[in-house]
Amino acid sequence: MFNDHELLKFLLPEYLIEYFNIVKFEEIDGLLHLYFEEKNTIPKEFSTIQLQSKGFHEVIIVDDFPLRGKAVKLHIKRRRWTDTKSGKITQRDWMLIAKGTRMTQDFAEFLKKISRY
């Protein structure tokens, strides 16, 4: 039997389910807005560095696949990490947006494929 977490993987990009918490959702004028904040879990690629979460970057807003006939806007807040020894700001290298667009990679690839027909 599927749980909520597994079901969401079918509807949203998997990295959002794994690394972000859904903090809010709302429907405004036929648009579905989903709000995400990156989990307070130190990235594995920085496991050798002493990091401390220091808030978030500005929210990015990207388009994703429509759900039930409603356009979807993803509001994503990425975490900032500070190296406690050097003071350097670090972050995961997210490829959230397809180059030259304001869409998720998957959605942009889908639109590119269907535009060829």
C-alpha cells in the first residue's frame, strides 16, 4: 500500500519530495501554488565540513505540469549553509529550472517533445 510520500512522487519532481517539505498550498484564480522549504539536513556532499543552517535564499517560482486542469506554480526556498570554520556560504547545486525558462526540467523536456509533433 502506498503512503502519502510515495503518492506525491508520482505528482511532483522526486527531488522536491526527498529534500523539501511542503509548507503550504493554495488555489488562487485557478492556479495551484505549492510552497516548499528545503529540509534542515546537511547535504551528503558536505559531510566533511562543519555546517550550520543560516536561513534561506530568495524564493524561486517555477512552472510544473498541470494537475487536474490547473496550472501549477512551485515556490521553492533553498537553504543556505555556513561553514562554521571559514564562514563561507554553501548550498546544494540544484538544477531546479530548465536553462532559459522558468519551468522544471521535466516539464520543459515534455513541452519540447510535444512541440516536435
